[in-house]
Amino acid sequence: MKNILTIVVILLTGFTQAQTHRFIYELQYKMDSTEIGYEKLNMILDITPKEVKFYGKGLATTDSLNKKFGMNSSYTDMTGQVVKRKINSFDNENYINIKNGYYSFKTTDKINWLIADETKKIENYTLQKATTKFGGRNWTAWFCKEIPFNEGPFKLRGLPGLIFELSDAKKNFIYTLVKSKKLTENYSTADFLESNFGNKAIPINEKQKYKLIMEFYNDPFAFERNNFSKSNNDLKININGKEIHNVDELNTQTKSMQEVIRKYNNPIEIDKAMHYPIY
């Protein structure tokens, strides 16, 4: 944390139109709410004078490697936390991968905070506690008034200072600020956020999103099934390392995949979780 705070001081010395302030959070999360252990990854919060973007570091890393070595790799961010918005706005553009498609949809996500008197010290900085209800979860944030960005992880914003720590009451999602730096240029995300490595985001609404997700759940191997149909069941397909020879085996894999989808149905906005049927 000491390294973060030293860099933050440097960050606040000037903020031009061509700069990006980058804050990196470690995210600990549970894909299955009943699990004891956590998945871990780093998430990036980019703040420019005009826009705010939040996305997985894996997207930026893949994009950087592609540009540096002339590669054509892709990366799928399955966190459901890829968003961008205009500065000082609660109107978010959300980005999501569904099967082989890449989509965007708009939401307005007003956050109403209750700021407490409770504070704690991190190095020479004072963090203040705030709580809110959002996405069907109760959240606790620790923010720093000395860092004058009213932003934080995902859509959790609107406090009079940058959020350093954030977690929901059940500890399914825990964010901790681990690094920050100032980029001398306005960092472009055109190749991996607004589009996903060649697939430009298709605008949809939330109703269409739910329909696409349910279609995927009902038949996650629709493409493979169509190939079976065309080949009169005489086709070998590899699914997750298993060779599939006929429709019965494909149906078995479908049921297994549906079980996995139901098991990992723990999105950050739990009030928007899918209600999957069991066939």
C-alpha cells in the first residue's frame, strides 16, 4: 500500500486531456457462492478527463502482446464487469461475451451512499467508511477524500474520494487497491473493450441479453449439434478434451455444461442473476 500512496501523489500533479490515471485493484471473488476459496485477478480502473472504464487486466495484457509481437490472440473476460461511462455519470455502457458473440447494453446505476463517521488509517492516509445497497448486495467501501476521484471498482462510484477497499457483506467480492500510475497518453481500449479482438460489440437491451443467455444455456453446443445434423451423426468433435461421436454423447455434455452454468451463477449484480431451469 505504501507504494500505491507514493504514486498517487504523483498522479495528482496535473491532469491533461491526453492522460489516463490508472488504478489497479486485486479482486477476490467466488464464482460459486458456496465455495470457501477465492478466484483472484486484477481489474483496471482507467480515469480520463472525459471517460471512466473498468475491465480485467487480462484484456489489456492480451492487447499489448498482440501489438508488440504482431499476434492475433483473443481473451474472454467472464467477470461480467466490463463497463465504461462518461466522467461523473451513473449511466454505464456494459460489455459482455455470450457464446461466440460480443454485446453491449446500457444501464443507469445510481448509487446512494450512507457515509459513516468511522475512519481508519492506511499509511498517512485516512479512509472513511461508507455503505450502500446495489445489485442485490450490501456493500462496504473505504474511500479517501485526499484522492479527489469519486470513482471505484465496477459501478460503485459517487463518493467524495477514491475507493481504496470495497466488499459485499457476504464477502463474495473483495476489491483492494494495489497499484496506480499515470499514463502519458489517453489509453485506447478500442481493440478489446469497445470490440473484442476483432468482434465489434453489438448493441442490445437487457431483455435481449437475457434471451441470448437463456438460448446458450438451453443448447450450449448448438453449433456442434448443427454439424452433427449435417453429417448424419458421422462426425468427431472435441469438447473440453473429450471426443464426441454421436448425439447421445453430445446431450450428456450439454447436461454437464448446464450443471456448471447453474453452479457458477453468482454475478456481482445478484438481483439480475439468471433463473435457470433444470431439465
